[in-house]
Amino acid sequence: YDNDPSKLTDGNVLDELLGCGFDAVYDDPSYDLLHNLYSQGKWCNDLDQLTFIGERFHSSLRYAENHDEVRLASPKEWGGHGMMVGRPASAVLFGMGRGPVMVYHGQEVGEAAAGEEGFGGDDARTTIFDYWAMPELQKWVNGGRFDGGRLSDEQKALRSWYRELLAVLGKPAFT
């Protein structure tokens, strides 16, 4: 991230990484701004300024969840809207540019990271530092069958919606 106090460049870290040969960098600015729409009253048109940052904009990996960020489905975050907030958040973020997108492990079934998880505590993130299970994703795994047999109808619809979103993003209008 460019605001990392230990960065080793005077320029923008993301631009420097792309200049050194990285294919893509995290689109933290777009994620932060969209999250702030829900949590701090930012305006949708504040996203416009991010589209004018040059080549980095189209070489940025769009995400709505990752190991550093809170889960969309957490009742503590994103206005408490639950797993359905993933639809508008992901559609906006993923459709903003031509860069790659990432659906994070369990996002497609509404994993909420609810409860205390080892070192991280109850922080609305899925821990990567402990041996931990993700209860909503386990419903997809369904005892090793990987068929979603224990998912709710709402979770199946969400998973199907993400599949459709990714297919649409592969169309010429988005590429």
C-alpha cells in the first residue's frame, strides 16, 4: 500500500511496482472509497477521481474482500447489510476498470467471519494466522462433496450471481 510507513520509494509504491514488472497491484484506493460510502458517508461520485490515475487504474486488481479487509457479510461492517452487500460492492468495484478481479475465499457464499478467531479475535476478518474453519464455506464443501448441498437458497443464489458477474466481466464492453 502506498501509505505504508516503511515504503522504499519517494514515488507511489503501486506505480513503482508496475514499473518494475508487476502485472497488477491491489486497488486499495477504490476499495477504501467504496467501503467509506457505507461507513463514513462518502459520495458515489467520489469514485470518479480514481479513474484518472493513469495506467495503474487498469492494472489494478479489484477486490471486495481480501485477507486484510473485513468480510462483506459481517454484521459489523458495510452498514450491517449482510452477504447481499457483496452484490453492489463487487459489481461496482469489478466493473470499474479492465484489471483483474478477485473473489476471495468464501465471499461467494457470504462468509461473515463471525465470532472469535484465534489471534485476530472477533474482527470481521477471516484469520490467516490460525487453523480455523469458515462455517459458511464448509456448507459448500459439504463433507468433501463440494456440491453446496448445505448452502441456503440465499447462498446458492449469491454464488450463482457471482458466477454471472464474472461471465459478464469477460464480455467486450468490460475488457
